[in-house]
Amino acid sequence: MPYQNRRSTYTNFILIFVALKVGLNLLAISHFGFHRDELLHLALGDHLDWGYKEVPPFIALLAKISTTIFGNSVAASRVFATLCGGAIVWLVGLITVELGGKMFAITLACLSIIFAPAFVASDYLFQPVVFDQLWWVLCVWLIIRYINYHSVKYIYLVGLVIGIGLLTKYTMGFFALALVLGLLFTRQRKILWNRHVLGAALIALLLFLPNIIWQFQHHLPVITHMKTLKESQLNYIKPTDFISQQIAVNGIALFVWLVGFGFLLFSFKLRKFQFLAFAFILIFIFLLEMSGKNYYLFGAYPMLFAAGGYGFERWIKIKYTTLRASVVVLFTLPNLLLFPLVLPVLPLNTTLSLFRFVDKHVSMFRFAATWEDHKLHPLTQDYADMLGWDELAQKVAAAYYKLTPEQRKVTQIYADNYGEAGAIHHFGKQYNLPEVVCLNSSFTLWAPGNLNARYIIYVDESNGAKLKRFAPYVDSCSKLSEVDNPLAREKETAVLLLINPKPALNLVYKKELAEKLLE
């Protein structure tokens, strides 16, 4: 078969780009520190279950495997994300070949995704995002393989991938639905009438079923999570913001995926794969209507980059070698200049200088340092979320060891948010701190039934503002320290000491715990 011959010819060539992606990630793998979300996911790994309040269980299982094999360092936590980023590039190359692309198409497609800011920023942190992208692009590749070879094993593998994808991030369900509707809009709808599709759907359902059961057992926390997310963040995302962000997130590679989208939609050569263009339209419209975050759509771009590489190769014939090389440089070099803005490959002070330069001279890229509060900051929100956690843990440990050994036996540590709790949970192991208590996010699931210690070290995200709140409930309360790092999102987070809490405080805690567990 011509497709099989072509695929085997370019395997080693595609691996060059995989190595490049992995190598670039390795440059940043240990820089700055843990991201707040990484700390949460590592904590989930110590409390394995079939579900959590904000994510399905896959990331927790991966966290457990990661810490068991690689250890607890920042670099160790990002090994799987780095390998996953390489796998996405690998699949982009394979999809390009399946579409009919050769070396120039592979080069342009792979370099586009390697240097696209969206994928540089999202494919190195230990978060469900990068794994969600992998399942999306793998699902696309498997469907294309079925179309090209008509082997039913690919249908069952699609079911397997969708099932694992749903256990990774619920957005996989939206993409799977978009693919089904996209197929219905085209001649490839005949795939859906294949009796093996039911078998694949059953595999996906069986894989996802434990999480569905867990959700019902815990009062469907995913609904509460989405409601909270919408009220606190998504409601502030305007449709025009979402559209402008999709235009900007891939930088100059925008033109590659736009060409790919056009070829999938209109090219006679790619008519078998037109359903992918319709799927992209549908998932785009859905996320636009739902005020989705910009990264929710990232998993749909790899297939467009592959088609874009194919499209440019069709336009620019092989005899125009210089023009082909110029196109590759044009659609990758400008994104390379943005690299340190989204991947921490440079020291912190150098990175700060770069952001100041961008703010002053390249205003179009200020969005990189604009946070969820829609304000401009010295660094990206992700970078700021990687700073200050070790300092916080040190100050909590200092507060703990200021107490006598007898006092420490009757001490609890409480944190306001999951980032703080994750940091104390992770770094607390080296300080032999007691398990942190937190009623934010999934930490609620394993919170103790009582907050009734004689001494409570309280991590207050509002810089000690809760002192007045606690005054009626304790014999004494005082602020011991705060996070000093001016670049951290947790700057001015305070460490308080509450002495001899009254029973009324525990009643307040128990009431809030009961309410949180029902959410």
C-alpha cells in the first residue's frame, strides 16, 4: 500500500522533530518551581480514587507512577508531560504522512506545533491539558488510519482512547461528539453505521463508568466545579476575547493552521477527511458559546497543522527549494523569539528583562502577561504560579517548630486554597509536618472530621485579614510571617497562629466541611 510505504519512509525523519521537542522541554524542566496545579495533582497521587472534584482520575494515577519511578523533584514531575509533548509531535508527523504529505509538509507541520506558543506553554507542566491534547490527536490519527486502511482494530482503539481521554479531562467528550457530528456532515458518515462502532462505544463507556459512578456517589462535583469556574472565571471571557486569543495563541503558525483548515474544508485531495474541518467548527462554536478558556481548544490544532503542512507542500513544488526553506523560517522564527515568554528556558532575571522589553516595545504580545484578573503583570500567570511555594512551606515549618514538642502533638495546619495545601503537603514531607487540612478543591475529600487542635497554624491567602474573624473563636491569634516573593501570586499570603480554639470554631469548620462534601 502506498500509505504504508510512505509512513515507514519518514519514521526516522519525524523522530528528529520529536527529539527537538523533548530537548527544548528538557531545557526548562526544572526551572522556577512547581506550578500550583502540579502540586494539587501530585497530592491527588497520594489519595488514589476514581474521581476528584476538579479532574477525572488519570492524572492522579500518573502522579503516583511518576513519584514512584522518578521521585519528587520538579524535573521528575514533568517527565511524563515532556514525553507526551514529544508524542504529540510524533502524531502530527504521522497524520501529515497519512494525508499525503512528504518531508516539506512534515517539517512545516512539526516545527509549527513545536514553536507555537500555545503548545510551548501547555506541554511541559504536569497538568491534564497536555494529556488531553494527546488523546485528541491520537483519536484523529486512528480515525484517519481506519479511513485509509479499513482495519476495524482502529475503530476499537478509538473507543479505548476516548475512554482514557474521558478519564483524563471531560473535554474529550465534547471533542468526540464534534467528531461524530463532523462525520454525519460528510460522506464518511458510513463509518458510523459500522457495527464495530457500537463495540468501540461500549469500550469507552466501560472505561469511563467507574468515574460516572464516583460522580453520583459524591453528588456530581463536576457540575459544582463547572458552575464555580463559570462564575469566577468563564463569565469574564467575552466571545471576542476567545476569538482574539485563538488568533494569537499560535503566533505566526496561525497561517499554517488556517491553510490546513481551508484544505480540509475545500480540497478535493483531502475530501475523505473533510469531517475534521466540520469537527473543528463545531468544537470552536461550542467553546465560544460556553465561554471556554482558550486552551480548551488546543487539542484540535495538531490536525490542522498537519493539513497545513500538506497544503503548503501542494502549493510550493519541490523545485522551489529556496521558497520552501523561506516558508519554514517565516512560520517558525518569529515564534522562536517568543519562546522564553511561555517556556522558562532563561534565568528568572533575564526573563523579567525580556517581559519589560515586550511591554515597552512589542505591545501586541502583552496578552502573555495578562492574568485572569485582566491586569498586566511582570510575568505570565503560569510563571507567577511557580514561585513562592518553597518559601511558604519553610515559613509554615518555622512556625511549627517554634512550638514545643508537646505543643506540636496537638497542632493542626490549615490552608485556604489548594495551591497552599499542595505546597505544604509536598514540601512538608521534608520538614515532617502533619498533614495539611484544606476545604478547597479535592483536599476536601480527605479532610478530617474535626478542626479541634489546641494550636492551629493557619495559612491565610488574604494577608492576615482573617485575624478579626478568628478573634471571637480563639484565646489568641497572631500573624507570624508572610510570603515575601514579589513575583509570586501568593505574595503576602500570611502564616497565622491560633491558640486554644473554642468549640464554636470546630462547629463552623464541620458545617463548612459538610457543605463542601455535598457540592
